[in-house]
Amino acid sequence: MSIKKEFVFTTNDKKSIKIYKDDVISFLQKLPTDSVDVIVTDPAYSGMNNKLKLGAGRIVGTYKDKGKDSSRWFSEFEDTQENYILFLTECKRVLKKDTGHIYIMFDSYSLLSLGAIVRDYFDVKNLITWDKVNLGMGHYFRRRHEYIVFATNGNTRKIKHRSFPDVWRFKRIHNAKYPTQKPVEVFQAMIHASSEENFTICDPFLGSGSSAIASIKNNCNFIGCDVSDKSLEISSKRIEDYIKTNKDILQPKSSSVEEKVFWE
Ligand SMILES: C[S@@+](CC[C@H](N)C(=O)[O-])C[C@H]1O[C@@H](n2cnc3c(N)ncnc32)[C@H](O)[C@@H]1O
């Protein structure tokens, strides 16, 4: 049985949370120009896996093949420069001019190959380090961090406070139900710094829905998509449950190692 392509929820505070099964580019192309206040996203970086031969990429086409032969259309974002440019072009179009903020997550490899392109589209303000506290994999030095590029679409809007650090310590999620699940606090930090109540947050690489839960916690509207059935299945259940019970079934405990998160 295939999963529904669209889920719409209303939170107890009357915010709308909409998630779609769609490809990142086709989804962004459907959104109106100047309609999103903040983009927070953690793209699929398949290129790194291919280069390092860490996993089997599922790439079977490129964006320019779209529509020509559907059997060649890929189900995973191919992070070539060409596709990344398409992605950033659409992000820039949907993000509000002068006030829009964008946060894009990068591992070390994708930061070196694609990170610099962000400057052609946005004003890059910070390179934030997410310290995952515990060691991960690695053939040489073992990986313990990821990067987040923070940029603005024009120059007029600041973040909420000047006291926030650019190193964030949140424990990685172990035994996650969705393989690339990130701590909700990572997205909460972005959204807290950059949003006001009623803002619309967008994440076109939704995964387990951590960014949607963070948006609900910050009293914002949310719109997002993912190409995978599994993502929609897991994130829709998670969002529905969170709205009903105020409990996060995929992350019952805070990932913060400090007594208080830095924005409290
Ligand atoms: C790194 S994961 C995001 C994880 C998410 N931040 C979380 O906390 O669970 C990247 C996601 O991008 C999705 N994805 C891959 N190719 C895509 C595409 N072409 N369009 C939209 N989503 C895509 C994958 O299915 C995966 O869920």
C-alpha cells in the first residue's frame, strides 16, 4: 500500500504543519515566491557516499532527465554542483526578500565541495559547528561534528539575540528509527534564533520530521517534503502524536548536554 502524498495538521495553537511526498526541486517550484520566512534543512549528500564508497548511491538520473524518461528519474538528491545551484535558486526565490534566513547543514566533504556556492545566492553570516558530543565513524580522525551554514536573503533582519554561540553541543541520536534523524534541538536553535511566532518554516529534506517538531515547539507554521515513503510514514505519525500528546515518540529526551539549552 502506498503512503498518502500530503498530510496537513493544525496544532493546538492553530499553526499549520504541511508535509508532502515530493522531490525537493519539484516541491520548491510549487511554492509561491517570497512565501517562506526561514529555511532549515539537512540535505541528502549522496555524492560523499559515492566518493568514499561508504554506501550504495541510488542515483539513476539527473534533473535535466526529469520528465524525459521516468524510469531514469532518481529517488535520491544527486548533490552535483548543477543540482545544488537549482536547489539554491529555488530556495532564494521562495525565501522572503530582505528578511529571509536560511540554515543548511553540511558534513565536512559537502562543505568543501558545495558550501562555497551558497555565497553566490545568499549573504553567509556564520559557519556553525554542531558538536555531536560522542564519536562517530571515520577511517582517520573519527567524526564528531557537522556544519551549519547560516545565511540571509538580504541584510536587514538580525537573529533574536547577540549572545548565542556558534558551537552547539547536542548529542547525536543513537538507534534512531529513521537513519539520519537529527536532534530536535539542532533545529530549535536555528528556529529560535531566526523566527517570530507565526513565521513559516520550510524544510524540503524532512527525514524523520525533527524540523517540523521544532517548528511546533516554536509556535511556527511549517511546510516540508521528502521523496521517501518511509520519511512520510514516520514523520506524519510523529507530528500527529506530538500534537495530541505533547510527547515526541522519536526523541523522548533532550539531546542537550548542558542543564539548559543556550537560548533559555
Ligand atoms: C539527511 S536526511 C534528513 C534528516 C532529517 N533532518 C531528520 O532529522 O530526520 C535527508 C533526507 O533527504 C531525503 N531526500 C533524498 N533525495 C531527495 C529528493 N530528491 N527530494 C526530497 N528529499 C530527498 C531523504 O529521503 C532523507 O530523508
